[in-house]
Amino acid sequence: MSTLEITGLHVSVAADGGAKEILKGVDLTVRSGETHAIMGPNGSGKSTLAYAIAGHPKYEITAGNVTLDGQDILAMTVDERARAGLFLAMQYPVEVPGVSMANFLRSAATAVRGEAPKLRTWVKEVKGAMSDLDIDPDFAERSVNEGFSGGEKKRHEVLQLSLLKPKFAVLDETDSGLDVDALRVVSEGVNRFRADGDVGVLLITHYTRILQHIRPDVVHVFAGGKVVSTGGAELADELERNGYARFTTGAPAEAGV
Amino acid sequence: MTVPDTAPEVAGLAPELAGAKEGQGSKPLASASERFTAYDVEAFEVPGGREENWRFTPLRRLRGLHDGAAFDGTAQIAVSSGEGVTVETVGRDDARIGEGGVPADRVAAAAWSTFREATVVTLDGTPAPVTITVTGPGHGATAAAHLQLRTTPHAEATVVVEQRGSGALADNLEVVLADGSRLNLVVTEEWADDAVHAGAQHLSIGRDAVLRATSASLGGDLVRITQTVKYRGPGGDAELAGLGFADAGQHLEQRLLVDHAVPDCTSNVIYKNALQGVAGTPDARTVWIGDVLIRAAAENTRTFELNRNLVLTAHARADSVPNLEIETGEIAGAGHASATGRFDDEQLFYLQSRGIPEDVARRLVVRGFFGEILARITVPELRARLEDAIEAELAVTGS
């Protein structure tokens, strides 16, 4: 049983004319076994929350805490956070020319598991995980994300999720840019991850359609840099019908990533 | 083409002819095809540092190789023996000397005018890989040397030239490939920190001959290598690959001219440098000049050249000047590409976000960057040694 606890989180980014505050006091607690959806209009700060938790240097934490089972995540380097059990599936995964997917996956697994996985079982494990996500085995020899389509990149984010087995996964708009089939494959991958272990998921999305595939336990509406409403899955249904208008009036939208 | 009298430089190509120097001259040359060559050092002016082919080189650090070096030392050249390998020591009157090419700058000509004996290595049949070790003259000494590698028709050979030690060396390396022969050539610059090496490589490709050359520049204070490729008959194929790792204060310069003067030949050039400087010391520097000339007669030429520079830190500077001159429309393909980029913080973040520590992430990226060059080195022990040497360079600043 693990707990990811975010309290009073304020985050700024450097902008023309000084720092600009994006997150304005986020409180959120996710326990293992739970899936929380964070929904909100563009520019509400959803992605900023994801990157701030992961430790992207562009985002400055000005107040608040993030802890994982009581450990101060914000005091850790980016790689320490990952080894502590956090994973961010990115909206725009980065291309790393010259580094093969196979080499990258093995380096990451070695780092997260604390020892190099045994070669024979590792090859089998990777092949199985790739097959589960309908990824062609040839991708193992391609450079990380280089020349991948949007859908291929998202599949590879979920591939990493399934191999690295974090305690908490933050999925940042993993559904964006996916066609119906890819959305199903990616959602099944996330559901396997949820079923396999005592893990927590923070699912950030603009649209409700992914929630048809990945049922959340809790839905938070994010607007103006903070959580403005929390409810069950039925809140997503209401958003589907009525949109975000009820939550955004009076809360000016802020530029996110 | 009219060149104004005052034009100080012509991009990429004007040599240090008398009169070509800024402020002295009437006309700089406009094309690589007019490059001046001579065996005699006195045929060249002493470079002042503003000539096109010297303007990137810190002449003060050349230990006088361009002007007045004593050449009082000797560089040892040792060749591993084997079947099909003939090693000779000859004088400059040997008819074969000069078959590969003629010096095109004052340092190469100084080496040519000074060397006392030349080493000629002839490769016949399919010899086992040959290792040639060149050792510098020692700290404070200067030396001139001359080495010629030649193949017999249809020979297939691999030669590794390992260069190490201290002191300053000016030399000419002639590679004369007979018709239908194939040479894998690896040249390493693994000098001590004080060493200066100004080398001229003359690569002469026979009909249907294949050269696969890979260079690795890692050590030395100043290393400046010029490579000239010429084809003696159709069907020649030359691939020049190289990697360089410049750390604080190091100057690595690679200048090449591929001269397509006969039809149906191929050239492919790929050079990659990584640079890593340190605050408070002189910049890490790399210079890459890639001239490809396709003369009117060289129909059906296919050529591509590429230079990539990866700037890992501040306090580093990479210059890259690709240059393609085409005098015939009847070519199969020609192109060039050059790019210099900083180590990408987003890549670092991505790798770290998967748990990979920063130092491991940097090693992954640099190893990936050099991977396609190292993959061309077919001698496994050598490739492993160079990989280790690159990782050691990365570890110097703990990055």
C-alpha cells in the first residue's frame, strides 16, 4: 500500500516579464489501487502538474509538498524520483537519436530494478510486452522515439510503463492523437498495469473517451491551476454532457505546456 | 568569375599561394581545382594565420612546424609483420614516393622536404590485419615522417595506424590503392596531452578500388589532419569516416578535399565530433572543412558528406564548413549536410525520468552519437579500446 500525496502545490514557470504562476495550490492524494482522472480545459495546468511531479527543470516549485509514502519527492533528482516508483507517460515523448530502444529499455530497467535484468528472461519479457501492445519487434533496434508516429510513441510510453512497473503512473494526455484502435490497445496496456499490481494511476486528459476504456475511481476537475471539483465516475459523464463551462467561469485560464 | 582585389577570403577553398594572403595579394583562388601543390617547402609562403586554410589553426601552438621547426627528433614507425606484408625503408629518390599525392600546404611540404627515410608498406593478397605504430619524437622535440601504404591489384587488407606519444610531428601518409584492391584503414590520434600533429593524408584510389577509412581523434594538444582523395580510374569508391572528442583546450582540425576528376566514382564522408569544455580553460575546439569537387569529366559521380558536432558543455566551439563544387550536370547524386547541436536537456530529462542516472544518460547519448562511426571499425579490440577511451574522456569532468 502506497500513497502519493500532493499538498498546497504552487508551481511557476519563467516567462517574459518574470515568473508566471501556473499551479495555485493543488491538493491531491492517490493511493495504490486507485485510478484518478484529472480533467480540465486546455491551459488549466494539468500537464504542469505532471511535469512538476516528474521534476522537469523548467518548473519551479514555489510552495507545497509532494510525498511518496512520506518521502519528499521534491528533494529528489529526476532519476531518483523514477527509481522511487514514479513514472510519467509523456504527451510528447522525446526523440533520442543513436540510442536504440532495446538499449534504452534495458538501461532503464537496470536503473529502476537496481540490477541488470538477466538477459534471457529480459528478452522474453520485452518481446511479450511489445506483442501485448502490437509493437513490431523491429522497433527494438530503432532509435528511441525517432521517426515514430504519435501513436507509436504512446504505445512505447505504455511499453515502458509495463516494464518498469512503477508504484504510481502519471499519464499525461496519453489518449491524445490516438485513433480508436490505438486507444483500445493503449488502454488495455494501462489496464494490465493496473491489474498486475497494487499501483496508482493519475490519468490526465482533456477528453472523456479514454474513460470509457479506463474507468476511474475518482474524477477531479482542474481549472485555473487547482482542483475545483472532485467526484466519482459520474462527474466525467456530466463533463461529457455539459463541458467545462460551469468550472471555468471566473477562473481565468492559464498557459500550460 | 571576377574576384575583387580586396576579397580577403574565398569560402572554404583558397590556398596559401603567394599573393593569396590578405593585404598582399591580388587574387585569391576561387576553386579547389586551382589548389597549389609542391614538394618544396620554400614554394609556400609562411602562413600568417589569416589564409583560408590556416585561419582556424592556432599557429602559435604549432611548435614552428610551419616556420622554422628544427625537426631534430625522430618519430618511430613500427609495422607488425605478416604474410603478404612487405616493409621497406627507402630514400626520397624511390620512384614510388609521391605517387599518392603532393603537399598542398607549407607544413606538409616541410615534412616532405625534411624526412630522411620513408617507410613503405606493401599489402599483397589477403594479409591479416596490420598494425602500424607511430610514436612521437618526445616532449619538446619536433620530427618529420613519411609513410606510404600500397596495395597490389585485388589485394584486400586492413591496416590500423596507431599514433601516440609526445612532441610535435609533421608527416605525410600516402595511400596508393592498386586497381581492384580494397583497404580498410583506421588511423587513431591517441597522443599525449602535449603533442602536436599536423598530418597530410594523400589517398589515391585506383580503378574499382575501395577505401574504407576511419579516423579517431582523441588525444593531443593540436591535431590537424588534411585528407585529399584522388581517383586514378573509374569505379573508385572512398568512404571517409571519423570521430573526434575535443576536451578543454584541445584543437582538433580535419580538412578534406575529395577531388572527383574521373567518371563513375563514389565518395561518402561522415565525421562526428563531440566537444566538452571546462570553465576557466581555453575552449574545446573542433574544425571540419569538407570540400568536394566534381570536375567536368567526372560524370556519374555519387557523393555525400556529412558533419555532426555535439556540444556537450559551454566553453566549446565547433566550426563546420562543407563545400560542394560541381562542374558537370551529369552526376548520379551529390549532397552535403552539417549540423552542430548542444546536448539536449529534453533528452536528458526523458532518460532520467526513466530512472537512468545523469552520467549514464550522457554516456548513452554520446555512445549513440558515435555509434555509427565506431561500427565501421571492424577490429573488435580496437573498437572496444576506443569506446573505453571515449567514456574516459566523458568522465574527465564527471559529466
